[in-house]
Amino acid sequence: MDLGEKLSVLASSAKYDASCASSGSGAPTGNKRGQGFGANLPAGVCHSWTGDGRCVSLLKVLYSNVCRFDCAYCVNRASADTPRSAFTVDELVDLTCQFYHRNYIEGLFLSSGIFTDPDMVMEKLIAVAKKLRKEAGFGGYIHLKIIPGSGEKLIREAGLWADRLSANIELPTDKSLQTLAPQKSGKVILGAFEDVSRNSAENEEDRKKIRSAPVFAPAGQSTQLIVGASEEDDRTIIGLSGALYRKFSMRRVYYSAFIPVGVPGRGGISDPRLPDIPGPPLVREHRLYQADWLMRFYHFNPGEILEDTPYLDHHVDPKTAWALRHIDHFPMDLQRADYEELLRVPGIGATSARRILEVRRLRSLSFDGLRRLGVILKRARYFVTLGASYIDQPEDPKRIRRMLSDQDGAGLQLPLFDF
């Protein structure tokens, strides 16, 4: 198999991993060539977004798609009838450098199937990152997958060469993991998170004393949860995500809608342990991302988002759903509300809340002015007043829900800013 065929196979095998982002590490460094636009990017190049909204391109591949594990939901599982291949360290280093110099990519996302002992797989991934940094002089972004079960020493070394580390927790409970991926262990995966978190904290302390000490994984760690492959409800998933953020300082939790692997064109064969659904639950994935946004940027606790309901509402976003359950908190007077109160108002996000606080120190607010500050009045109008002025009083939650309901399933793009 030549290099082009390997790239096609190993890029296709990597495309279902959603935990591919490059936020938190600053702009990549290095010598870029060319100022062209509109290029037809080759196989393996994916787009991601930084924390400040920049779009970046990453070479997203597996080192090998040979795997000893037989996880029911995975297209690369041992029993799948799929072409198998593997790169060498030198091939991946050369490929990354060539793509970078051609202005195809700004970084590398590298994972692998578990083709042998976890330590040996991890050593291969580290070898690629180390050679890129030390020999090739690559200054771009590198995201390495941690192989659960590999030693802490290897995880520590990986963090010295990579900007971000991640290990996929896969499923919300150990029971589901044992059913669908019996060769994996939730305890081992959490142990990998703990190793990364501990090394990151130790590195921060070291750098306070010695500024020249190398930085450990400056973009932190992330993980991925598969949604819909097992029976857990949204409340369980959100509770787990909140715990991961709190305990391991997780930078991001990604949610990947389960793709039925028996569907023609998706590869693999059906498995009786998996749900029989026509396609991935994209609306559910979307609402989970919005709920995650509330935890990360809007200061909601996991228990507040759903309270006594097991699933997120598919027709309104979770912040609006919370506001309708707590209609007695509204209308909110935007002339007096503090920052935390503003964050609870549908249609007002972190950016527009800060702008409201800045502007009202200088002058009174107006409804037209709120639009210029980024407030989405289509949603906020039912929940706000400006002193004695209001657009629409929040008297009937059922009516408000009907007006704001997304009955046709539109709007499945995750909002990048306020909602």
C-alpha cells in the first residue's frame, strides 16, 4: 500500500473522533508558504476552531487502524471488515511537514488503534511528536491521543511535545462500557485523566519557580462521549461532564452522536447490543453541546440544567427551558441586574452581558441599543424589562415556549456565542 492509499484509509478511520480542536494554545508558529485560497484540501484535513473563533486546519489521522479491541460501536473494531494499514514514524513526520509547507494544515491530530501493548502504541505516537519538534523543527499545533493503560512516564513525555492530550471516555457509565466495549475499563480511562491533570498541576508549580521549565500540554486535555449507543439519559451525561470538568480540569467534553455502524456506506456490520435507529441523534447531540456551554460559560451547575427531567427538550434550548421552569425569576430589569443574573436571561450571553454592564454605567439602556450590544431580542423580549418598559410580559410559559419552539428541527448549528 503506497502512502496515498495509507492516508486515505487512516484518515477515513479517524473521522469519527469528534474531540479535535485547537483552542487554548495560541497561534501556531512556523514558516508558512503561499497566500492562496479555495484549495481543495486532501484527505485527512479537518477544520476546527480556536477559542477566539479562528478556523484552523489539522491533519487528522490514525497511526494505525489495526485494533485488538472489538468495541461494538467502532468502525475500526477487530471484527470489522475494513482495509487495515499503518504509518511509520518517518512517513507521518514527512507527511505533516509537507502538508504544512503547502499551507494545507496548521497542526496534527494523531490517534491510533490499539494494535499492541498500550505502552508500545503510546511510544509510537510520542515518537512522531518528538521527531516533529526536535528534528523537523515543527512549531504547529499537535494533539495527541493518550492510550489508556500506558504508563504515567509516557503520559508526562507526551505532554512535553503535544499542545493538547485527550483520551475518550466513550460511554457514560462503566456498565455500558462493559456491555459494548468489554476490553476497556472506565477505571483505566479515568486514571489517564488523573495522570494528565496531576502532571499539568505539577508543571504549573514548577514554572512558578523556574520560568524556563518546559510547558506540559498548554491546551489542556479533552475527551469524547458517544451519545445514543447506550441507554443513559441526558441527566446522566451532563452529570458526568460536570464531574469531569470539576475533577480533572477538562478543557472540553465532546459529544458524538452514535452512527449506526450497520447502515450501508458506514462500514462494519450490525451488532445486537446496539440500538436499532435510522441515523445519528443529531438534535440530542446539539442540545447536549448547548447544555455543556451553560456549564462552561454561563455558570450553571449540572443539576440545574435538567432538575427532575431526564432528557433535554428537543424544541427549545436548555437555557430557555430553565427560564420557563423558573418564570417567577422574570421579567429581569436589565438596568439593575448583576452579571450572574444577566447570564440567566435567554438571548443574553457572556459577551452581551459584559457589554450591558459597561454601557449602563454611562447611560440608560434602550431596546434598540440592546440589539447593538448583541442581545437576541427574539428570545430575550419575553424575559426582560428596562425599568417600567417591556416588550412582552412573561405571563404564560406555554405561550412563550410555543413562540420560541424549534418544531421543525432547524437551527442545528451550535451557536458560537450567545444564546
